[in-house]
Amino acid sequence: MSPFAYVAVGRPVRGEFTYAVPEALRGKLQPGQRIRVPFGRSISLGFYLAPAPEPSPEVIKKLRPIERILDPEPAFPADIVELVRFAAQHYRYPLGEALRAALPPGLTKADDGKQAKADVTVFARALPAAKLEELTRAPAQHATLSYLLAVGGRVQVEEVVHAIPGAKENLKKLAARGFVALEEEQVVKGVREGLQQSRPDALTPEQAIAVDTLTKSLDAGGFAPFLLHGVTGSGKTEVYLRLVERALELGKGALILVPEIALTPQLVGRFKSRFGQVALFHSAMKDRERLLHWQRLRKGEVKLAVGVRSAIWAPVPNLGVVVVDEEHDPSFKQEEKLRYQARDLAVVRAKQAGALVVLGSATPSLESWENARKGRYGLVTMTRRVDDRPMPTLELVDLRLERPRTAESRGTEPPMLSPSLRTAIAQTLERKQQVILFLNRRGHSTFIVCEVCGQSVRCQDCDVCLTHHASARQMQCHYCGKASPMPRACPECSGPLLELGVGTERIEAEVVDAFPHARIARLDRDAASSAEKLTEMLAAFARRELDILVGTQMVAKGHDFPGVTLVCVVMADSALTLPDFRAGERTFHLLTQVAGRAGRGKDPGRVLVQSYNPEAAPIARMLTNDYARFSEEELKRRQQLSWPPHSRMVALRIEGESADLVTRVARQLARVAAQHLPPASQGVRILGPAPAPIARIKGKTRWQLVLKAPTHAAMFRTIDALERAIEEVPNAVRVIIDVDPAAML
């Protein structure tokens, strides 16, 4: 073995470094292995990459030796090293830091790591005597048992504790009442972790075609990307389950990526009950548990991983199938440090592994839809719901005509509950059915303005208006989190204040006034501030102990409530005015996903969409359930303006406390970019520099510079020059390179 090694150092420094390999370590190093190396004046975590050629004698004299190997086996298998290397290059991030970010907690420091002991694990199992209705006066126990039943009836105690703080004591109390059994078990390969859930004997005709098409591709082997375009309620999850089933039969592994695992315990429960051992990866898990799941995959004891975007790095052995559920969801884009798009990396990983990759959605991202249109992806469609349940009827409520205005509304906006909506809610409640009201804005009033001087009440540290939260009796900034008491008069001129803009608190108050006998709850980050509250609220709604649920996008995330027959989008226009070229696409996605919550049981569903701008394409096409027409029009508009997917983008975010310094740096970087543009034929364009749409957050001035080109490769020369220039930027200014940015705010 070469006495020299290429090493990636887990520090924010670019490039690979050459180290000397001591005699005692030669022949023991393997690619992907964690090592301990001297770096600068300290010791750092490093990753052995490959043997290095012998450098010049002058360089050899300066080389420092690897101190020691931290693990007998590589932390990363070769395919993950290859994937991380691609991500570091594509997203312009130091390789060592990228490798470090891909590790589970416990392996990210220059030590031997925490060894998670998997010998004995305690499981909680719901017993036949478990009766939720007997726990109405014990809400904490009620929430704990609800979660346990939702994920299949049997699960590790630690997982319940991760989801619901204090669950360990609640489980003990439930065990004492005979509702739960606590069982210690040796965790070995083949142990089942969940109760068996019934496997449907028959698929719908569309499900059968989808499963047949995809399993044939899986059986054939080799890289095969597919877009599964299935309407809400069409049974996409069962298709995923059949694919995983076939992959495991073939001795292959499977990786399932989902947007927010904490909001969909039923999905996890279905995989666990069908397949037994499943490695989970999400932010609610404790460090020790995440490490344990990583180690079980690494040892080949488990071949199925389910998780959020970070699960893209999970060391699934012999990968055969990758599924990205709700592939359009913006949460698949990491917005800090290594700013990767997990959906795109899923395709890259499948290509590297020669695996099947399925991107599933009722409202595909335009990037994926364009790839399917161009034949880069196979397309499988499912246009009918399971059991031939009808799609909900979609109705427009034109707020220009129907929003009532009364003398009592002075000082606030008039009520948001239109006469049509009030009537629809009343009819639904009379039939003992449930209602979801959706508005993607928290708080009571989203901005406060003086009637005399016209000044709005704004955050002192951010360039945004403060939101009035009536329940907390305070104003809050939704960017920096600072809160202050609600003023009685204008801070500038002492004039009277007018509350404008509508949030979920305001809608909840209107509903309570209009329907005082209904059981009403609000689901947003203020009301569901903990996992326990979230789980209990969703469980109560599922048990039909609530009649009306008012919420933000948290109510749209894949929930299945058979009792919901009426859904109302209270203000469909709320996101259309955002200064982002994806605003229309995201509006269409969200409205369609919310509408999909209606009519999932035996009773047909109805969706009311309230809007001031019903002619806007996202709203008009959503009302006719016409994704094809919307995507065609939006793609044409994007092509005319050269926005993705008809171009590739890189954004530079420049921020700092000194407005003058940030401005100077932004303009200097723009000059560097202009000086290093490739020939005009390659089509690279510079947008900016300009202040960001939200020009100040947490006291820092923000500017941005955007590059657009037909391909990423066309921008390489310019970005290389910018990276060199960024190294000379003063420490008081932070510059971030965001490749394929998800948002322009």
C-alpha cells in the first residue's frame, strides 16, 4: 500500500489533503474509513479516500502522519462515498464537511464514537383491552396510546418517547392498567417490530398496472427512473409497498423518502407492520437511536430505510429501489450547510446503484414532469381513487362578490367566512361530518397599520411586518421570533391601529362565533407546539371527536380522515403575490393537496375555494383538477422567461450587519462574475446584484446575485472564479452558494 493517502478533512476547507501513512497503518486503510488527523494546530476528523502518489521530496518533508484509524470498518460504503462526492462537487461544498454531515450523530467527532448497544430493546405492545375512550380524562396517556396504535400497535419504547415527551411514564401507567405490555427483546435479524397489517388481496386496475410496470423494471435490473402521477387517494402507498416487497424477495434493499415523518406515523406504521424491521431516520429521534439504525443497515441486518431527506445518505445494502413520496414537497431541499435537493440525489443514487427510482406525487414538480414529458423518466398514471370513490367536487367562492362587509368590521378586515361557506359548514355539521378550513398563515392579523400616518408595525431586526397573535396577546416576527406586547396606538403618531391580513387564529375565532356548538380546534405551529399536542389533535380528529379543524399546511400533509367531506381554502391567493417564480406552482400544489383531504371515506367530498383572483392560472386550473393544462401553461411561461426547468440556476446570498459592506461585496462579486463569463453562445446570464426580496433578517442586510444558464456546466468557469473571490471576502460578510435554489426570498 502507498505510504501516502488522500484525505478529506471534516472542516470547512475545500480540496483533498495528502497525509503520510505510518508503517503500522499500512494495509489497514479502506475508502470511507474515519480517521484522526492533525490539521492546523488541532486534531480533526478525517476520511480516508484513496492512496496518493508519491509527492516531491520538498512536499514529503512537510507531510503530517495520520494519527489513527477510528473504526475497523469504513463508516461509509463505497456507493455513499461516491454519492457524497457528487453532492459536494455539484452543490459546491467542502467534501470533508459533506461526509461529516452525512454521518449519524455519534460518528461526527474525531473519537471512537458512541457504540449503540442493540442487544436488548424494550418494545411497547397494545393489548386487546386497550380502550382509548377510557382515557379521555388522562390526555397524556391518551396521546401515547393513540400514537402506539397509529404506528401498528407495537413499537420500540424509545421511538414513542421521541415522538411524545414523557411517554415512558405514560407507558408504565398504561401497562399498570392492562392496556399495554412492555417487552424486552433481543434484537436480531428477522425479528418483527410491528403487528401484521392486512395486505389487500386485490389491487385496483390502475394499481395493478402500476405495480406490473414497475416490478418488471425492478426485475430487469439497471437504472430506471419513473414518475408515478397518482391523484390523492389513488393508493400510491400500496404500490410502494409492493415494490419494496419485490425488492426484498430479490435480496435487494429499499429506501423510502418522505417529506415529514412526524406528521405521518400511519405511513411508517404500514411499512413496519408489513416488513418488520425498518431503519428510521428523522429529526425527532435521539442521537443514539439514529446511530443504532445506521449501524443495523451498515451491517446488513436491515434492508429497508424510511426517513426524511437526510435518509438519502442511509447505507442501504444492495440498493434495488428508491421511492420519493410527495416528490414535489419543498422540504426535500436542505436550506443550510450542504444545500442538497434529496429528490435529485435520489435519482443520482439510483443511477449509481443501477436501481429503480420512483418519484410519486398527485402534483409533480415541473422539473420531474418535464423529465417525464421529454422521455427521461417513465410515466405511470393513476387517475382514480381506491374503491372508485369519486373525486371531490370543486367550487369557487368569488370573494369580490361574496365577502360580507359590516359596520362592526371597522378596525379589522371584514369576516372571511362567506355566506356560501357558512351554509356549507352548517350543512356538513348537520350530517355529522367533518370540516377542514385551510389558510397558510399563522396568527390573528398578519399586519398592523396606522389609520392616520399609514405606517405599519414592523420588526426592528427584519424587513417584515409583525403578526398579531391574539391568543398570546403579542406581536411576533415569524423570521427572527422576537415578540412584544400589542401596542394600543401607533408607536409613531399615537393614531388608531387597523388590523389587516388574516391568519388561522382569526379564522378560528370567526368559526367559534358562527358555530358555537361545534367542536373546533386549530392546527398550526402555535397550537401544536409539541409532538404530544400534534399527535393528540390529529388522533382526536381521526376519532371524530372534533368537527372542524382550522390549520395551515400541516393539515395538507397526507392525512387520511374518512369523516372529512368539506374542505375550504379560506384564501387561495395568499402565496400568489410572493416574489418567487415558483409561487404559482406551489399554490397549485398546496391547494390540490388540501383538496385531496375531502371525500376519502364512503361519503363524497366537497371543496370550496375562496379567492379574490379566480382567473389566476393556479386557481383556475386547480378548480378544474387539470394538472396537465396548468403544467403546460406554466412550462411555456417558464420557457419564455428562461426559468427552471428550462434553465439551471445558482444563487449567491450575501449577508452581514453592515449594509454598506454587504453592498460593496455584492457588487464586487458581480464584477468578478461578469469578468469570467464564458462565451455568449453558452447563454450564461447574471441577474443582480440586488437586495433580496426580504432585505433584512435578524439584523443582517441581505443581497443576492443569480446566475442562469442552459446547463450547470456552462456556469463552472464563473462559479470557480466566484469561489476564489469569496475566500477574500471580509469575515463580517457571509456568502453562501446555493445551487438549484428552491426559493428566491
